[in-house]
Amino acid sequence: MNVNEPTRQDLPSSLAQEAIRRSLSRRQDAAENDVRRMIEVGRELLSEGSNPRVADIVGAADLSNDAFYRYFQSKEDFVAAVVEDGGHRLLAYVERKMAEHDRAGARLRAAVSAIMSQAGDAEIATATRNILASSIGRNQRATGARNRLEAAMSGLLRDPLIELGSADPDRDARSVAAMLMAQMENFLWDEHPPSEDDLEHVLTFIEKAVAPTR
């Protein structure tokens, strides 16, 4: 037997393993709480249009610089996490609104309305615009988070498009998701909330695009 191999006596007992799991669980809970607090603070600061320093973020979260760099490599990395968190919130909102309806057309309408609401409500639009502005440029991780949101959004749209007659639902869903996100961002940057007529135009365009050729 290799003398360096642990003997049965060297291996942690079940109680020791349980103690290790408890310790790791506590550290994970603490880490999740720290990151959650920083992202919430970051979302608030960026939504206000400020360009917070790391010191501002950790000060508002009642944490330290060491804690910040324990979880994030840089401020750009942190901003990307805030952008991704916003994307998850939007995705959950769209999914929740779609779940309120049974018919494909109604689910699609709910998705379009939910996405465009980011530009329709003045307070939400300002916050979203400020957060997006903070990630524009060379923040590739924020761009990646934005792309992942678009891909996830296409997953929500796939089934309604199938029911509406799409013959190529995967590509159609990706195209529709890209168009909806781009339209929403155009309304944001123009500071022009979409009207009901705008929403109807988008819906009609999608329905005509995916309808079977007759």
C-alpha cells in the first residue's frame, strides 16, 4: 500500500463530513448575501445615472474593498453582473405575463407588451437607459449578458410562434427576440415611449412573418 494514501482512520467520519458541509454552506450563504447586497446597491446607483466607484458600492453595501474583489475581478465585471441581473428580472416578468394566457396570440402580445414596457414607463425607462449606458463600449461581459438574455427570450417565444404557424421556430424565435430587444432599446434611446399603435404594428409584423405561405 502507498504510505501516502489515507487509511480508513484518516478519512473524515460522517460527523466530520457533516461539519464540513455546514461550514461550506454557511460560507456560501454569506457569499450569496454579499453579492446580492452589492448588486442591489449597484442597480440603485446605476439607475440614478451615477458612475459609482468601487468605494461607493461597498460603502453603500456595508462591505469592504476586499469583499468586492473576492467576488468581482473589476468594476466592469460587476457592471456586467448588474446588467445580467436586470436581464433575469425582465425575463421573469415576460414569462410571468405570458403565463397569464392560453392562446398563442395572447401570449405573444403579452411578451411584446412586457418587453416594450421597459421603454413605456418613464421611471423604468430612465433606470434601464442608465444601466445600459454604463455597459456600452468595451465591456464584453455585459455584451455577453445581453446576448444571453436575447437567447433566453427566444426560448420563451418559440412555442407561441409554432402555434402561429412558424415552419422554422428556432430561427424565427431568435429573429423575433433580436427585433423586439432592438426595438425596445430604440425607444429607450429616443426617449419615446411606444404607443399602442407601435405595439400593434410590431405584433402584425411578427404574425405576418411567421404565418404559413398560402
